[in-house]
Amino acid sequence: MRLHIVKSGETFESIATAYLYQPAKASDIKRVNNTNVIYAGQVLKIPDLFEEPKINPEFERAGLAINGSEINSTPSIVVTRAFDSIAGTFDFTLPTDDYFKDLSSPYSYQDVDIYHKSDLILSGQIYNITKDLGKTASTVYSGFQKPGMLSQVNMPDSMYPRTFYKTSLKTIAEKICDVFQIVVVIDDNAKSKANEKFEKTSPSPNEYLGGYLIDLAHQKGLILSSTPEGALRISVDAIKSKDPILNLVNPEGDISFDGSKVYSDFTALRAGNTKRSPAQAKAKLDIDVFRQKVIQQIDRFSDSISNYVKSEVIRAMLDSFTFAVKLPYIRTLNGDLIDINSIITVESKDHSILKPTDFIVRKCTYNFKTSSDSCNIDLIPLDWYQGKFTKFWE
């Protein structure tokens, strides 16, 4: 399957004509995407020209399709997505027999679509195949979404020279992603920042492109992630909605606070050059012990030094905290999927959360089994994510 980003004025019929040569094929596009609504910026999956789509979006539970063909007996599936990662991951297990031998071909990078009821959870490719020829006679297939490749490759020589002058994040991301046939999607409220130009920037020769693009996005206050369809998404804010989707009291899970990763006083320094003078910025956290950290702003980060030190403080707060919660379901009572970027309110004396506090789902691992579905979620305090060190344990 291919991906198409809808442009203003396009219809299902015009897209079907362009890709499938028949306006009537619009119904196939609607069925594959499980939608009758079309809008500019939307990412649509386009079925193959000579193959009828076999994916049924109305799975009773989870569904798995490989190269567009549904696996009738859905195996156990594990899917992990995180808002601070540019790609989700998955793994599933199938019997090692002749029926699935085509899937077991090494280095074949089969396309995978994973659904739950009418929601597309993830589209990706198989990268790892592990066969157990013993008692279980099974094969484990693992992989990730297409943008995940950027975290494993560096700048190809076809793109050299590798220095970009007066170039925006949008242009840099599109040039890099085009080489690997990855679609770039930019949220409307992120377009202005994504079009701001860097004076000069370049990845180091051995630097992976995923980390390089994430660094550039951070300079502009932007976030990189993947859409369920596997496009690289550039957005301003990770939060989906201001309204909590769940209210948990004394949930099952583990929480930890690592005081070695936070500091009472942060100081950021930036060396001067012919275009800018030396500068520094300071920030403080309300902790009980004096702990100083001095940070050198690297040249590649052209953002203001005050924003730079703020981002370092937020990173320190979030790195010092983990809150892993286990849920025996993956949907709310309203039927909404529990997903990354959602807000959940928690109150739990056992976890030192003494008053109702809003958290963001930073990471979500779905466990789809034939008997039941569940998920493990990692939470971070909403206030901390926004740079406010509130003490919900007092």
C-alpha cells in the first residue's frame, strides 16, 4: 500500500482516479481507511491497483494484516507507542509451518497493519524474525514503523554536502525522508515554526538521522512522532485534549523518584562568536539540597538560551520520574482507545499522589490476546511537561 497526503480541493474520487484509474475505486479507499470524511492534510492509505483490499476494519478485538491480507486467526500481539519516539514497535507470534513460510523470508521487510476494532493502531514493517523449532514450533516477528529507520541510518552520500544553509526543518525533513520514501505530515499549528530557517546546520558523519531531526525540532519547540499510518509527524504539542479520559484511584503500578537526576540550580552558558555575544541563563527547582548543574549550549542549537535552559530543566524532571500503571483494558467506558498524549487523572496515597493530579500518557504498550486485551502505560505529570515543578506529594 501507498500513502497519500490529501491536498486542498481533492476528493476520494479524484484520488482514486489518480492512483487506481477509476473513480468508483473511491469506495476501496474509504473502506481501507474506515472513513467517509476527507480533509486537507489527511493521510490516506491507497490499496494496490490489482488487489482488492482484504482488511476488515470491524475486528471483534485486534486484527493483523500482512501485505494487505488479513490473518484470520489473530495471534497475540504487542504494540508499543511513545510520544517522545519517532516510531512505534510491534511483535507477534505465528506457528512455524508452510502456511506462513512466505512471511519468514529473511530481510523481506513485509508490511504490517495492526487494528483494534475500527482503529488503526500501527502500520509498520517486519525487521526481525526469530524461529523456535523446538516445542513451540513458532516464529516471532518484530518490527517498527517506517520513520524508525531514521534512528538507524546516517546521511547517505547521495545527499552530500551534508550542510544545510538557510534551510527550514520542513525542507530538511522532507529531503531526508524522501530518500527513504517516508511521508512527512505537519500539523497546521506547527507549520510556521517548521518553516523557520536555520542559519547553518549539519549532522555529523556518523550521526543517526532520527536524533538529528529530533534535535532540530526541539530548537523550534516542535515534537517528532509517527502517525498510526507510519508518516513522520511534526507537531507543536503532544497533548491530544485538555480533558482527562480516565480518573484512576489507587491504580496497580510502580512509581519512582530519582533525586540524582534533578538539580536545585541550572545554569546554561553559550560561547560567543562574531554574530552573537556570550550569554547565560538560570533556572531553579524547589528541592531541599543545593545541587548545581552547568550546561554548555552547543552551537547547533540556535534557539534562545533561556528556552534552552528551560528545555533542559523539563528533561531533567521527566528523566527523574517513572510511573508505570497496569490496566486490564485498553478502552474507556466511552469506547475511546487509551493512547499516548492522552491525559489521565490519578489520586493514590500509596504512590505519594495525595491529590488528584493530571498526567500524560508518555508511552503505551498494548497486549492483544485471544482471551483479553490490556495495556501498560507510562505517565508523566502534566505540569512538569509544561515546565512547572508542582509537588503533588505534599
